[in-house]
Amino acid sequence: MDGNRWTVLARRRAGSDWEPVGEVHAPDEDMAVLLAKESFFRHGEGVDLAVARDGSFRALGDPDLLAFATDKSYRLQHGYTGLGGKRRRAAARVAALGARIDRPRPEDRRVLRERG
Amino acid sequence: MDTEAREAEFLAHVRAGGTVEAGDWMPDAYREGARKFIEMHANSEIMGALPEREWIPRAPSLRRKLSLTAKVQDEVGHGHLLYRVAEDLGKPRSQMIADLLAGRTKFHNVFHYPTHTWGDVAVIGFLIDGAALVNQQALLESSYGPYARVLTRICAEESLHQRHGEDLVLEMCAGSDEQRAMFQDAVTRWWEPVLHFFGPPSRPGGDILLHYRFRTATNEELRQRFFDRYVPKLWDLGIDVPDPDLAYDAEVGEWRWTQPDWEPLRRIARNDGPMTAERLALRRRLDDANAWVRAVMAEPEPVLAAA
């Protein structure tokens, strides 16, 4: 029995059920909440979190506490949108330079899927 | 049931696609092999954060600084998750950290090299993370359940890192001649370590982890998948790799590639790489400097009842 070990639970969306996502070691409830947030909720994984130990259960209860205080879109998929446009710009630059390397390669995407 | 029958049953179970949990009976060779593999993976996440950490102060914009910092935090987080999985196989986390710091255990070869320019950061974000993602996606099918489950989360974050890495690469390749040259130079220097990353071709039947379906693909299969995904992307960007014979052989259905000198990999396996001593020394300094945090986080002393 490890009294420092807390189970971390997440509510993925408003109204959804609690779902266990992992564990943290912490000496008290406040520190467990802080470590749970930093360990499992950096990328927008839920709207509430809870930590549980020995039958006690502490939920954050306020979605604002999981919201980002500043723009942290670099932690999210949508922070890297526009890759398609960047690919086209890079392709145009490579075409202007005549730098594309054309050597034998697998034929199409189907081959890549088959090979995993 | 005697041990031999148990082992046969275990082997049949994992070969048929069955998974193993931490509390299940498993052959000693499986437990030992799985623990070493996951421990090395955890070590590599922790040590792999260092080459990129070096570039946080020198990142070319605030946005790049923030996204690199977030990525380094993710990698260290992966280390934490993986040490937990490894410790359930019977080695305390404190011992794993102590062995890493003392140079008694290993971490992946690519983290033993210096990072000279911002081009290296792009190579790490795109090709090194790409190589790691190829490996980790294959391990999602691992027979060891706790590892496969923790990799689901890790792969989700790594796919974010992939976008980050491609973003860096596209910016450099669409940029000035100097930027393109900087990225090309980094790819040229990193090609050999990337080939080493997958290891020498596996000896048939020689890998106990493949035998027990802990790993699901051979070194060479993984390297070929990496070529499939990344070499055409580099060529499309006009970036070459230092192997004039690298080409896809449609008849064989495989890439032909030139064997590198494997000696640098053997040296690194003895913890004698270009940056091994320096990075381990930094890791030890950080460990000392942060000792007070671990002390604060330890279980509080029980309060003695008043006499």
C-alpha cells in the first residue's frame, strides 16, 4: 500500500463520466491536483479532473482551472494548421530551384498502407 | 503445472495475440527483457529532452521557444509514464535513475550526439521523432498490455511533435539558400545515427522480444517503414541523404541502402559517444539541484501523538 499514490480521473467533456487516466505520487491533495494537471491535461484532454486516494475524492470542479491562461495553441494539433499551405510554398521554392530529387521510390500511398 | 508447460502456454497465448498484465505469470526472460527495453525507452525520453533543451534559449522566435519548451516537457512526461510501467516489472524507479546517472544503463544512440545548429532541431523534430514514432506505433501491438496502453498516449503526443517538426522543416526548406543549406548539412550529419537508431539487421530467431511478440517488427522492417515515409518527403524538398545508392527496388519491394560503419553505435552502447559524458554530467547536476523537490514531495513524517 503506497499512501502517496493517487488515481487521476478525467471528465473528457461536460457531462461525460469520470474516466481513469493515470496515477501520480504526491504528499497531499493540492499537490496531487497540481501534478495531475501538469502530467495529464497539457493538451486539452478534459474539462475537469479528479484525484482519488483511499476512498477520498477531490474534483477540480471549475473548467476555468483547466483552461489555458495564455495562448498555448502550440500544445494543440490546431496550433500547427496551415501545413498544407507551407508544403505548397516549400514545393514552389524547390521547383524554382529545380532541386527535387527524383530517384526510385515506392509507387503510391497504397504501397505505404500495406507496409504499415 | 510445471514450468515448461507454463512457458508453452504463455508462448501460445502471446503468439495468438493475447496480452500480458503486470500481475500475470510470465517467464523470467520475458520479464527481464521487457523491463530492460522499457527502462531504456524511459531513459531515452529523459536524455532525449537534453539536446532540444539546449536550443530553448537560442530558438529564433518566442513561438518557437514556447513550442520547444512544451515538447521538452512532453518528453520528460513520457519518461515518467514509462518508468512507472518499468517499475511494475520489479525494479524501483530510484534504482533506474541511479543506474542511468552512473552510466550503468543505456539510452538511445541519437541522444549521444551534439546539436550544432537550428537545422539539428528540425532534424530531431522531423526525422528522429519520425523514427521513434515508427518504432512506437509498431509497439502499440505489443503483447505487454501496460506498455501498449501507455504508448497510446505517447504516440498521440508524438504525432503532435511530428507536425511541429514538419513545420520547422518546411520553413527552412521554403526559406533562403542559407536556411536550406543549414537543414541539408544537419540531415547529412544525422543520416548515419538515424540508420544506427534501428539497430543492425536482427538475427533471425535471435531476438527474445520478437519471440514473445513483445516487439512486433524486426529492425529491418522498421527501418524500411521509416524510408517509406520520410525519404520521399526529403527528396521532394530537394534534400539529399549521404547515400547515393539509396533507392526503392520495386521488384524486391524494399529499399536498397548502404550499410554504415557500425563501430560508432558499438561505442555508444558502451556509453562512449561524442556527448555521453557531458549529457550525463548535466543530468547529474540537475538531479542534485532538484534533490530538495524530491524531499518535499516525499511522504510526510507521521505526526507523533502528543504524550
